Amino acid sequence: MGGPPSKSYTMPNPLRIAVLLSGGGRTLQNFIDLRAADKLPVEIPLVIASRAGLKGTDRAAAASLPNFVVDRRAFPDVGAFSDRIFALCDEAKIDLICLAGWLSLLRIPDRYNDRILNVHPALLPSFGGKGMYGHHVHQAVIDHGCKVSGCTVHFCDNAYDTGPIVIQRTCPVLPDDTADTLAARVFEQESIAYAEAIRLYAENRLKIEGRRVRTL
């Protein structure tokens, strides 16, 4: 893996991002709000939902953002499904793809290597992998007796939650926490960390060196 475009490449201002979601779209709403407050240098010309009827799609429509449903069940395999996703990104001239609670595995073409970010609601590599999403993660953290949790923003590869880590932020796990109360505390950190990772990418300040991401 190399990294985001080299220093000779001038990043667009603002950065054109696609947001891929499978749920309520709280991360998308955070991006929309930060953009409106001039705190995130992005345009959002594309939102993709993994199925119809999601609140995240409603949020996109309310903000007048172009949005599509690409349902994995409508495709014979992950390759055809992924081809449709990335064709939409090509058409929208996307610079960076941001997974926001996206639950479907993707087969990433070479042209999108190091151009996809994800946020995971735990401190990877702990509590990651297939089936570890949403409240499943927070309940597992509580059940293991962890004293600290948090979130991880990472570049994506062709497996669940294994790409190079960009940013991690932490929060305490309290003795009386439920999955819901811990999720709310972790999401506060996700909102900060994801926006910061996008800003660093937009400023061309992230360099991937093997398993490590160096901030320039």
C-alpha cells in the first residue's frame, strides 16, 4: 500500500466524499452539520444505502444530497455488488469514500486503494471482525470487563476492520454502563475522530507505511 495521492497531487477543496451507510445515518448527519458550520472541507455528492427504508437515506434526502440504494441481495456476488458501488463513486467523481455504519463487505478495486475510511466503535484490533458492529461491540466490551473503550478510524482493505489505523480516541467504561450508554459515549468520540481524519486526508497529511499511518 502506498498512501493518499502523492505530494505532487493537489487535493480538491473541498474534498468530494461519498458516504456509505446501513443504518440511521448519525455519522452522515455529523458530516452535514460540520460542513454547514464550515468545520469540514467537504462536498457530499453521493450517499449510498445498503437497503431501502433507512433513516440515513431520509437524512440525505432532507439535506438534498444525491442518494442511492444498492442492496447486496440484488447481486449474485460481492464482486458485482462492489462494481455497482464503485461505478457510482466514479460517476460522482469521488475523492474519498467514508463508510458510516456500512455493514457489507466490499471488494476494493486498485483505483480506490487508500481512498476509503471507516470508523469502528471500539479500539481495534480488539472487538473487530465479522459480526462485530453496533451494540454487539459495546456489549462485548462490557462483558469483557474493559475499563476503557473508544473508536478507531482506519483505512479499509478487503477484510473487516483490518486496515491501517489513522486515529483512535478513548472514553471510560463506567460500572453501570449498558450497551446504549456506552454507545452514546463512544459516538461522541467517533464524531471528533472521523472529522479529524477527513481533514488530515484533505490536507494530504496521511502517509501509509506498512501497517502504520504517519501524520505529516
